[in-house]
Amino acid sequence: MQPFYPTCGRRAAPTAYRLPARHRAGFVLLLSLLLGLARPGAAAPEDTLVATTAHQAQYLDDRYYSVLEDPSGHLPIAAVSSPAWASRFATLAGTALPPNIRHPRSTYWLRFTVLADARLAADWYLELYDPHIGSATLFRPAAAGLALAYDSVTTGANYPFATRPLPYKNFLFNLGLRHGQPTTYYLRLRSDTPTSFRAMLHSGPALIPEMSLQYWLLGGFYGVLFIMLVYNLFLFFFLKEKSYIHYVFYVLSGALLFLSEDGLGFQYMWPFSAPLNHFIGAVAPVLLLLTFAQYARSFLDTAARLPVLDRHVRWVVSLSGALLVLDVALIHSGFSFWLYLLPYGLLYYAAWRAYRGGLRPARYLLLAQALVAGSLTFLICRKLGIDFYNNAYTVYSLNVAFVIEVAVLSYALADKIKGLMDTTLVTQRRLLKQLRKRHQAQDQLLEQLRENQALKDQLNSELEALVARRTDELRQQNDTIAAQNRELLETNGLLALQSAAIEQLNSDLSRDLQDQKHARLQAREFDFGEFSQLYPDKDACLRYLADLKWQGGYRCRKCGHEKSCEAREPFARRCTRCRYVESATTGTLLQKCKFPIVKALYAVFLLHAHRGRYAPAELARVLELRPATSWAFAQKVLAALQRRSQAPDFVDGEPWTHVLLDGSAEVEQEELTDISDHQ
């Protein structure tokens, strides 16, 4: 172990100028003095701890050490041990301050003095109980003289396990006491979480038996957990009950948590990875919460018994788990254990509700959680720095409570399965009784069926005689009915011939009426009422226009493609190539018509029938339109009639429908419509 001689750290000046090397130590010391003077509180010297053979192990309570907080974290041992800083140390005895690291970003110095009896021959050791201290450095006086030098031993949770001076689960330092004279030690602590100052002084002969006892007890503790884990894992494979596998995961999470808390995991399982040790210590409580919540929900059947409370439990557990992960990853508050109170309290309330609802095994869960809650009280007090029954029994009370809880929960699972099996047996007995009663009823029914069969045979013989006699009577009646049926068939044949003749007459009459209507239509003798019978609505008019327009086949107006499909608009066609949609009125006189298409079709008929000599005012009266609208549409039809009369294929007396397909007046119609709107 190399002696430690304090040196000054390098600090950058605010400008490009750098301090000379001989002035840097003074600058650091001056800065440290200013920081120390800024800390409130009066100095109070600590008591001297006397190491004697009468007390082989002594607890280092707050009377025997004084504390100095270094917010900068750069104070050297030379400054801390100097007389100028001696008055800056203060004891915590009689104050309300907790004996732990309250500010994780600060470095804490502990000073304690040990007076060793001159008759002592064995070494004495300092043991730090909190395994989560990030960095712990013990400064021991190396020599006496005008300039006191110190050697140092550094270890902590931020270093691999091999850096520890002694291979022990807790931090253990050899004090190297000077027998017969007091020796002052300085302990520098730094941690990312609020860790405790709890420490113990041991003599060498008493330390080894205590270490052996602790390892034996912890070995028994993990042995019980392993036995319960394997036992319930086999039960899961045999019974296929999901509660057992949830129980196994809960025990594994608890074992991982205890391995992280007592330091055995860092010593034996992951000694070369300090980050992994930190990660497991942070994640294990979250896993314990999640696995216990899943086990409790499965064991209590909250999804079926308490569905509303089960949803609340899932939300609270998920939110608490997310907040815990956020605290571990980013915030590092050190007080995240308060986040466990609400989900565990809600699960305890769910167990109480299930017990009140008739689930008798839930009382074991209530008992086990009460024991764990009691032991957690001591753990929370130690985290907060409250000196509340801090001894070997309370330190390991959580281990004992967890073992009892594991055993009780295993028994609770067995009791629940036994209750289910008892319920199944009772149900099977009831089913057997019901089957016996049903079997007796079936025997009685069979006896009754035999009697019924004998009675049926007797009745069948009597019925056969009656049936034979009745059959003869029916045969005679059938002969009579057959003769009557022949007569009816002949009559039906004559009626069929008459019906066919009547249907033929009706068909001829209907065809004559239709031909007469079309003849009258061609003869221009229809009024609007009769015209409406031929074209009663818009769909009839559109169907007529579509048949008239595409009777020679479809051809796209844009790309000339000859294949189409139906469009959304009634009787419209969509080109299968360019997707252009063409309605039935496009390219006809009725395109963009502003009034009902039935009236427009009749207006075309009237104007064609009277060769354009039909007054627009009379047309407006007949069709009940505004005069301007009637005049505008009449002008469009007259222009189409004039163009048709000048067409090369015009024939005098041709049907009025030829003029419908004239769509060249679309622009003129829009202009006339604008004129009529202004009028």
C-alpha cells in the first residue's frame, strides 16, 4: 500500500492566463475555505472511541465521528486534516440531521478518533454496512512529525470487487491502530444515492466468527429460497397452475434484490462489473414489484372477483414501474422507495377485499405482507437516516420476513389448490349422487317402457284390424275419387285453353294500346299527362336518353375508347381507359338543364310537334316554368331544330327524338340562361 501525499488539482483560469504551479495549491485551499465558511453550523468535536478487549465489536454511532460536507468534491486530505479545517467538522449527535449522505452530488468527510489499549495485540477493522456507497476512501496516518502524511485505501460500489482490501461482502478496512495513543482517521464518502454512515469497529479475533456466522445464515436464507423455488417450479410443471410460475418469478426477483442489498451478488456472481451491480440494484426492486403484483392478481383472481379494482391495480403498478424506471435512468432522487407504497398498499387492499369476498387463502397473503411491511419500516428508517432499533436483528429482519413470506405464500398456494380440489371433490360427489338418482329414474323409465311396449303391441294388433277394414273402405273411396279426378282434369284442360286465349287477347290488347300511344306520340297528339305516363320520372327519362344515345355502341368523348363500365351516377358510363365519366345527358339538348328533365323532354316534344311555332309563354304555362326559363330553353330547341333541318341526312317527318342528340347548342344555352337570369 503506497503512502498518500496530497497534491493540488489543476483548475482552468477564466482567461487564457494560467496560475503558476506554486500558487495552485493555495488557490484550491482558499476556495475550499470559502466553501467551508459558507456552510452553516457550529463545530462540535467528536468523542474518542476506546478500543479494548472487553468490547470486541463497537458500533460507530454519531457521538464518535464528525462530518464535513464538501459540495465541490475537490478538497484534498491536506486541507481537510489541517488545523484551519478542524473546526469545520461537526457531530450529528443532538441534531435532527440524519446520519447519511443527503446530497448525492457532494463529498462527505468523516473524522473519528480511536484510542487503542496498549495491551491490544490484534488488528482492528472498520466495517461499512451500506453496500451502495459509490466510493469510500480511508485515510490513515502513515507517520508522525511536523508534516503528517496519510496513506489511503479506496474501494466502493463503483469499483470492481477485486479492489477491496479484504474479500468481504461489506466494505472492510484495516485501521492499523497505534496502541497506547489516539489515532485520527478520515473517511471520504461519495455516492449517487442517499447512503448511510453506519459503521462498526471489530477486533480481528471477533471478526472472523461473526463473518462466518453471517455467511452461514445468508447461505441458509438463500438455500430456503432455492428449495421453495424448485419445489414450486415442480408443482407448476405438474399442476399447470399459472400462480406457481408467478410465485417462482417473485422469489427469483426477491433473491436478486437481496443479492444486491447484502453484497453477495457482487462478491460471487458479478464481481468484475460495477455497472451491472448498480443496474441490478436499481432494477431488482422494480422487478419485485411487477412480479409480486402479477402473483397477487393471479392468486386473488382479481380479474374475475374484483374487475374494477384489478384495472386500477394494473394502472397503478404500470405507472409506478414507469416512474421508478425514470428515476433510475434520469432523476436519481434516491427516494424512489416511496413510490412502492401506493401499489403495495393497493394490492394489500385487494387481498383484504378478496378475503371479505370469500377467498379464505387470502388471509395468508395479508399475514405475509404485514410481516414484510413491518421489516420494511426498519429499512426505510435506515434509508432516511433515522436511528430506530438499528441492530443485527432489524438489519436482517427483512431477510427473515421474506423467508416467512415465501413459506406462507407457498402454503397459501397449496391451501388454495387444496380448496379447489376439495370443491372439485364436493362437486364430483354431488354429480355422483345426481347420476345415481338419474340411473334409478332410468330404471323406472325402462320398466315403464316395457309396460308401454306390451300395451303398444296389444293396441297395434287391434289397430291392424281396424286399419285393414278402413283400408277397404278407403280403396272404394279412392276409386270414386279417381273417377272424379279424371273429370276434373278434362275440365281443367278446357279452362287452361280458355286462360291461354284470354292471356293472348290481353297481350294483343296491351300491345295495341302501346302502339296506339306511340302512334299518337308520333302524331303529336299527347298532352303532358299522357306524356308523363310514358316517362313518369327522371330515371325513365335518363334510361331512354342512354338507350337512344348509345344504341350504336359506346365511344369515349375524350380518348375514343370503346369500352366502359357503370359509374356512380344513374345511367352514366365510365371509360375503362381514361376513367372519364359521361352522363346520359352529356352531348344532348338536356345537358345542364335547370328544371326537371321530364318537363324538358316534353318541351322538346311540343316544339318539334309544332315545328317550333309554339309560344314560349304557353310553354311556360303548360310546364309551370318561369317565362325566362321557358324562353331560354325554347331558343335552344329552336336552334337545334334549325340545325337538324339543315343536316344532310334530314328527312321530313322524322321522329322528334332525332333532335335530342344535338349537343352543339350547349354554349348558346349557357349564354341564354345568363340573359334570362339578368332579366
